[in-house]
Amino acid sequence: MGGMGILGTGDLNGLEHSCLFFTGTMEGPRSDVGRWGGNPWQPPTTPSPEPEPEPDRRSRSRRGGGRSFWARCCGCCSCGNRADDDWGPEPSGSRSRGSSSRGGRRPESRGSTVNAAGDGIIREGMLVVTGVDLLCSRSDQNRREHHTDEFEYDDLIVRRGQPFHMVLSLNREYESSDRIALELLIGNNPEVGKGTHVIIPVGRGGSDGWKAQVTKTSGHNVNLRVHTSPNAIIGKFQFTVRTRSEAGEFQLPFDPRNEIYILFNPWCPEDLVYVDHEDWRQEYVLNESGRIYYGTEAQIGERTWNYGQFDHGVLDACLYILDRRGMPYGGRGDPVSVCRVISAMVNSLDDNGVLIGNWTGDYSRGTNPSAWVGSVEILLSYLRTGYSVPYGQCWVFAGVTTTVLRCLGLATRTVTNFNSAHDTDTSLTMDIYFDENMKPLEHLNHDSVWNFHVWNDCWMKRPDLPSGFDGWQVVDATPQETSSGIFCCGPCSVESIKNGLVYMKYDTPFIFAEVNSDKVYWQRQDDGSFKIVYVEEKAIGTLIVTKAISSNMREDITHIYKHPEGSEAERKAVEKAAAHGSKPNVYATRDSAEDVAMQVEAQDAVMGQDLAVCVVLTNRGSSRRTVKLHLYLSVTYYTGVTGPTFKETKKEVALAPGASDSVTMPVTYKEYKPHLVDQGAMLLNVSGHVKESGQVLAKQHTFRLRTPDLSLTLLGAAVVGQECEVQIVFKNPLPITLTNVVFRLEGSGLQRPKVLNVGDIGGNETVTLRQTFVPVRPGPRQLIASLDSPQLSQVHGVIQVDVAPASGGGVFSDAGGDSHLEESIPMASRGGA
């Protein structure tokens, strides 16, 4: 079973099987079925070569109190007393004795029409549905009105709470005495009471917003307008039609071509995920690419990420995530529950979810997190194999989460918090411990401050919280701490974070500490106890950013997470939150004699070059001050985990009143090269002691070494269905050879994920690659590339490609290649040095 596809359930006993199946290379059935019991996902089985008979669904109706189908769906039908048969006895004179009986015919195959009696005979006068047109092509009215026309699917994809249209073809003209009911079913055991079995009587109203009306009849065709509930379960539904006439009842067999995807609807005011700004919806639901920010506050890097939520297979991967987690279908209409499950399942801990986290620096058994350029390859691999994908770090978890939530219909954005705290002891402060000489005691420093951390905001109402907490909610799929015993985080109201209301669900204390806790410096005393010597109030959550709407600019959203630093409201929020932590009295022990200020400056350093860091001291008092200063330099992962100190400087500085002086530490490439870790970040610990006043100075400053970008150039015009070429140029900034170099190329509507193995690139060598691709969708697109090697990572580039429609007038193309391509590039084709 090579390649990926979607199999319908029409040939697999209809409701007795899960709605989602896939093909792919399988080593055998998977046993990791999630944490919840009764997981609806089951390993796919090989279909029987012979068509199986349509299962008898009459027994299922007895869940409705023994009433017949028509009594349950339509109160005007006089069949409520027929409790023994879902459809009641056949009308008089219509009973047949076999396939040769007058006025009847027996269907010849599984896909033919059948009657409700289960004998397969179509009787004269019955209202038979001979065909269904769901108007589901990408250019049809349904897909355009529901903003799902970009999905690379030929199925009907609609958003809940919004009507759609269909056309039923009948064997005769529709009469006023005829009864038609539509049915939607999802899950292994659909039940009306759980919303997994929806019955919609045409022209007679439904429940919870479900209804259908005839808008037009023309000969044997009936046009219907179908309204879905704004609270509907999201997922892939089986669809069928039942009819009742004087000649008998009929049910259309389930057909995988008639399956319907229903998604959340941010365009519907009655939906909990409604967004009242069209430009927000265009950006946070429909935009297929975005910017993710990283680095440090003073040296912000940015990279383009291909979300690819409309690529073929991604929607099925998103629904498979819910299945794999074992999420009950009845809960899939609640965006709070769906977000919580997604935050748990995008990481692999607990549930064998999508991505394996790895912060060790050793990625030999998978892909370096910095090498990914988008979510599509990751999600399709998970759907195809069922195995967690190696490896991810915070921006990868967040990028995939944005893809999944946007795909399901939630307005979602990727957010970066610079100087993000990881509070391990629920104190709601970042505690840093030093010895008597103010050298860090790393074995005690379990709290860490990440240079940056990336998570997600998604927009929804919160009926589970008091009023005032609707709007942006934090969802974080990076596995840091457990929530109710599971590695997930959120959704958490941003408003509750801003005001320090850490008792609000979900996970507010942890997220509050990430953005608005204080750094508390503790010094070991002669008797072994620790004393607070300095509190740094503006060191955490110094800048919170996301991509701006309708542009590639960076938007500062710090103000929605916290009150202005130092304001009375901000201090009140911090102290209110800390009062609920494990060290509620920490602010009672503070000393405040501070007249010497300290600032750290680092030049814009480039990977492979020498650098220098500078500490500036200023005496803001009226008396002379003498400062004994210590500088300790080490490499650090972006998570705040540091290596050993590889360089240190000690100096005594005398400051006249109002004067400033500086201490500079030069660092050569040869000094830092042996110690480099991921992303080339370094941590400078600075501590000082003022002799005259006893004031203690302390600061941690992180900076990074910049890496080069890839240069992408489009060679010729881009047209749907026609081959186009792109040129990629890279210059190695290091004097050493890069080994096992891998390029990745990806772009929604342009190029399915592609891996290029180019071998080695010599020291300071320039290479040029040319690659062809075939656009499949018109409009502005982003083509994204990355480079990775053991010696250098975090190298990427992007180019905008404006794709013209095909000359024949077609808007979409089926071209685009396999879901994952990998090839080796011979040396001769790599271009000049």
C-alpha cells in the first residue's frame, strides 16, 4: 500500500468502522491507542475482496426509545406506534416475493439503491435517490462561501453554523406527500443524544440549528439548502438520505464520495470561535505561511514557516490526531477541549503524539528542529506511519499547532516570548543561586530562562470561565510541565495572565511565570543559608511578538499579556500571583539600596568571527563608588541550559559621582568554537559588589551568533501546472567544511516537502542549486528553503512566488508530486564556487 490516500467507509460496513482511514507502508498494527478508554481509532484492516451486505441499521434506532426513524425525525408522521420496526410494515400491496415479483427490482451491487426492509428491492412508486451532488468542487458555491476552496480536496468541506447546498436526483418527481430526511453520522457508535447521529427532516425543522429546505424542484431534481448547527461536532461525517412515500421507505447506501467534513466557523456569530474582524480571519485562519521569531530581544531572528493547512492530507492528519488521542466524538464540538487535546498530541510524551522533543544537540536519528521549514512533511509523516516524528523544539511544536488549529477552523497565531521563564517549583519567581563570591551554583539553578519560547494564541469564547475572559487563549504544545498529569498546556485566557489571576484554568500559574515573574538572585551566606541580594523586575517576558496582520512586519503584543513594566497594575499582578506560589513571602525580604546601575552591551556577532561584550557601570549617587566586577562567559542552549564557563574576567572599577565606566571582554572564534551548541547562543553572567554600600549587582545577558541566509531567485514566470525553476545560493561562513549538508524545500501550492542531500561544502565555499517545481494553485505563495549540517544550522531563506492561473482557465492543478521527495545532488550540478 504505497502512497497516501483517503479510503471511504462505504465498503467497510458503514458505521461499524471509523470514518478515517489511510494507506501507507505498515509494519503491522499499532498498539499505542491513546490514554482514553474506548479509543475510536482502530488499526486499518484489509477490506474483504467481496462486497459486504449493508448492515441492518434498524436495531440502532431503538436507542431513541423504541420509536421509528420517522417518528423521531418528524413529529407529523403517523408511525410513532411502530416500535418493533424502525420503518414500520411495508405499505399494503407492495410486498414482493422475490426478484421476479411485479413492480420490483433487486439491486445488483453494494452501491445500488436499497429499501428500508433490507431485502434490496426497489418497488414501484418508491421515492428513490439515484444520485447526490454535494456541489463540492473547489470552484463551486459551497466551497467558496465556506472559505474552504483552498483545500486540496474534492470532498465537501463546510464550516458549521452556515448553510450549504446540494442537489438530489430522484427516480421521479418529488411530491408534497413525500418525506425526505438527511442523515449525518460520525464515530463507531453514532447516537442522536451525543450529536454523532444527526437527522435532518427536509422542510420540517430540526434541532439545535440543523434544518433543510427545498429551494427548487426541476423534473427529477430537488435542490436543498442545509443548515448545520453552530455547535456541531467537527470531523468527517458519513452522509445518507432516507425517503418515505406511500410505496415504501428507501435509504441511500453510504458512499465515501459523499462524506462531508465539518469544521469550526470563525465567520459564524453563533460559533464559540467567531472572530469579528475579516482581516483577522484572513490572517489567522486562511494564511498558509507566517513568520516565527527567535534569538534574543536585542538580536531578533525571523524565519518563514509553511503552515500548509490546505495541503492535501493535512486535514485528515489533523482529524487523525483527535482519533489517535481517543478523544470522544461527542466532545469534538467544544473548541476548549479540542485545543487541550491538540496541545497534548502535538508532542509525543504520554500519547505517542506527532513530534518527539529533543534539546540534546544530537539529532542523528532524525531531523534537526532548525531544518524544518513547515508543518506539512511532519503531519503527513505522522498520518502515513502513525509514528512520532523526530525532532521538534518549541517553534516546531508551535508551527504544527498553528497548522492544526487553523485547519480545523480556529483563528490561531504563533507567538514568541523573549526571556521566557520556566518555573519548576511553582514559586512564580525565577530563583538564581550564587555562592559567596557570586559565582552561579548551577546544581541549584533548576529554574531557567529561555532566550525565547514560542507558543500559540487562539481566539474563542470561554463559557467555562466567568465573563471577561473570552478572546485570545494561550495553547502551548511544547512539553515542559504536566497539566493534570499530562504534558499539555492551555487553553489559558490571556486576560487572566495579564492580571495575575493564577487560579483560572488552564495552567495560568505556569504561563504567568513565563511572561511576568521576577528574577530573584540568592547569595549563599557564611552559615550556609541564602539571602536575596537582588530582584530584577524587568527581566522576564521583555518582549512578546507575533507576525502582523496582512504584512511580514513584527507586531509587539506585550501589552495584551502584561501591564506596563513597573506600573502599579503590573506590580499588583505580580505580587498577587506570587502570593499563590510556593514562596509567598519572597517580597518581604528585599533590600533596596541601589545607586550603581549596570548595563550589558554585545555587538552584532556573526558565526565564525571574533566578538566582544561590554559591561557599562554608572554611579547615580553623590558619593564615590568602587565596584568589584566578575564576568563569566559560557555557551547556552536557547532553553537556558548552560555549559561550563570557558572564559572569565575580574576587574575593580572606581566610579566618581555621576560617572560611567566600562569593562570589555573580547572573545575570539578559536575560543568559542569548541564549545558551540545549537543556535550559537552565549550567556554572560555578571556580578558585582559595591564596597562602600554593600550593594550587590547581578545580571544575566544572552546573545547569539548570526547565521547567513539562503538566497532564492525565481528563474522565469510561475503558472499553474507549468514547470518553474528556482535558484538557491549559499556561502559557507565558516573556515571549516560542512559535512552531510541537507537542503529542504517546501511551499503550499508550489512544492510538496522535498529533501536535497548535497554532501559536503568546503570552508568559505559558495554553492548554487537549481530546482524545478510545478505550482498547483494560483495567487501569492511562499517558497521556503533551509540548510542543515552538523557544523551549521538555523540557515534558511524564502521567496514570494506570484502564480498565474493556467492559460486554459483552470484554477487548480493536480500536479505537485509525492507527499515527500528526497534526492541526492551530484557535485557537478551544484554550481560555481
